[in-house]
Amino acid sequence: MDALTTEQASDCAATDGGQRAKKVFVKTYGCQMNVYDSQRMTDALAADGYAETQSMEDADLVLLNTCHIREKAAEKIYSELGRIRDLKAERAAAGSELLIGVAGCVAQAEGGEIIRRAPAVDLVIGPQTYHRLPDVLARVRGGNRVVETDYAVEDKFEHLPAPKKAEVIKRGVTAFLTVQEGCDKFCTFCVVPYTRGSEVSRPVAQIVAEAERLAEAGVREITLLGQNVNAWHGEGPDGNDWGLGRLLFRLAEIPGIARLRYTTSHPRDMDDELIAAHRDLETLMPYLHLPVQAGSDRILKAMNRRHKAGEYLKLIERIRAARPDIALSGDFIVGFPGETDADFEDTMKIVREVGYASAFSFKYSPRPGTPGAEMDGHVAEQVKDERLQRLQTLLVEQQQAFTVSMVGRTMPTLIEKPGRQAGQRVGRSPWLQPVIVDEKAGGIGDIIEVRITEAGYNSLHAVPA
């Protein structure tokens, strides 16, 4: 999986028949899809009487929604579970109960091993079975410890309750919307096909209905999510097979939706219709996360990326011809088994040729069960460290150059939230940069024209144009 990363906590709200409401705390690790899944889990738990809390110490149920992409992800979860176990013991001594659950990709990969290694855990639930949470909790309250990781035959999105308007409003004027899950690419470094399953696309009508609910609640910008989001396809209302480009045009018709984005993409799935959407659809923002992972054809073949560096560069040329102001983001792995100095220099070369506005770079770390873990020629950690430092230095230079190039430009900015300092608001540029403006410039949810006056390390400062 090519993924952007984030970590945040999310919660849900409900009451419990006039009695004290049960409370749930969800800690989210990893990609935007996990953030979306956490929100949908809390939506499902609302029907089971759980109210929101932002404090683990105040919760009756703690869920860790886990990610398996980063190195030693499972061990970090076990360490966190040790701390929560102590909280559970304190509760038990005081005569109250705390339930602990592990969800997400580590849950799917580890399964019953989590129950064995962490006896304080009451439930383990995989990413395809979140709609079963209320039933799982009922079984837990009946005295069972439950592992629910079998892939559901049914579509989980048909069973998850729609997010309530009040919850959407609380979450802000931007929103994630999952349209595709799973991956059939089987890159040799990646666990996603084993934890998220094969590629599944949500139906058009289901996606449009959720987007309309988001718009009615005041959402102005939607980011479509998928492990391979541009592999999405489905039968449209006209009876034809739609791709992501056609879906974007349909979503742009929804009143109130002013901006659309999507992530994460695979180069092999960037078809003509999607490139045309970047050319013709003003609502589609000029920012594209298109990971290449490496610049060496030999390493790309070992990774099973199924494209060559030259093909990727030609694709970038086509995209930029369609949308000259587009900014590119990417993912890179250094030190893949067998990577030589020459292979790494090919990666540096492709970075220089493309010029990235943003990028994520990592040292290769083997994931149990993936082909890469069994390959010969693993690179020494010291070599990986040195290569990663060189790559990140170049990427930071490019990111800073792109940020500085914004100074003096006028651009539409979506006001998202209050700033950290009194009298400020934070907006989002078309290129995903935070933009700091005076609160008098506009209200949350407004899209205003601003002129960039200063470029910071991670943000822009602006005044109304």
C-alpha cells in the first residue's frame, strides 16, 4: 500500500436510555483510511449506547485502530496495551469495568495472537468487520473474548450506519470518504493485500449518497480514499462501467462540494479519463499523490511495482500537460533488498527530474509474510540510514522551494478552523498547505481569495487579496 500517514484520536456520541452513557475512546494509527474507519466505528457504536470521550481514563471501552505499515507496528501496540492493562486493573480494583479492543491491520495480521500475548484484551476485530462491533461487544459482555477477523461476504458499508449530521458538523468542513478498499497489486514489501484483502469498490449510489449527506452537513472538501483509489470502478446509473474520473465528475455536481481530492494512487491505474478530470474539473484540486517507491527498474521489478521509471516519468509529463499547475507528492523506500549504490542513485535521479512538492520516505523494513522479507541481499541498517538522510535532504529542499514559490501568489483558500493564536484562522490551499490568515478574513467553511505574504517551514501566511 502507498499511504500517507497521520495519528489522531476520534470518538462517538450517544446516550443510554437515560442512564449514565457508556463512553468510548478510539486511538487511531496510520493512514487516512484508518481515520475514516475510526469515525465509522464510533458511528456504529453510537447505536450501542456509547458516548464520546477524548480521555482514555474516562472511557468504558478503549479501541486501538492499528496500522501495520510502519516498522515494529505490532510491538508498539503491545507496549500500548501494557499501559492500558494497568488502567483496566485500576478500574477492576475500584469495582468498574474497562473493555479493551484492538482493530485495524495489526488486528487482522495478528488475530488470536493478540489475545494470547495480551490477556487484558477483550476483542480483536479486523477492518472488514467493523459493522459487527455491537454484536461483538454483546458477546464480550456475555463473558467471551472475541476474535472477529474473518472477511465478511457482505459489504460492510451497507451495514454501517450513516454518520449523523451532528457528528459530521463536529468533524469539520473537510471529510474523508472511502470508495475502495484492498489491493490486488501484491507489491513485495507490502502487507495490505493480506490485511485488507483484495480490491473492492463501493457502488456509485452508495458513494454519492454519503457525499450528499456530508455536503448537507456543511462539508466543503471531500477526499476520496482507497488503498488503490484510482483502481475504483463501478456500474453507474447509466448502466456503463465508471472509473474514478467519471465518479469525480458526478461528485462535483453535488451542491456545496467545492473541492475534491483522492489518495492513494498507483501509476498503473492513472487512465485517460482520470487525467482528463484533472484537466477539465475545476473542483478537483491540483495536487496528486502518485508514489513511485524507487527509481531503479531493477528494484521496481523486485518490488513487483509493474512499471518502469521511464513509464512513470512519461505519465508525469502527461499529467502536467493536462494540468500545468499540479503539484506531485510521492512515497519512497530506500534499502530494499538488493539495492546497490547505483540503484539508489537512480532514485535520487527520478526525484530530481520530477521535483516533488511533498513526499514520504522510509527505510525498508521486512514485514512477516511478504515476499520481500524472504529475499536475499538485505541492506545494512547503517547504509539505509545514510541513504535515507540523503534522500530526505533532497526532498526537503524541493518541498521548501515549492513553499517559497507561493509567496506573492493569489489563491483560493478554504478556511478550516481557528488558529493556535488568538485572532487567527487556518485555511487550506489548493496544494494542501496550511494557510494562516486573520480571523476577519472569513468564517469557517468560506473559500476566500488570499495573497501569500510569507512562507514558513510548514505553512503559509496570507492576507485577503
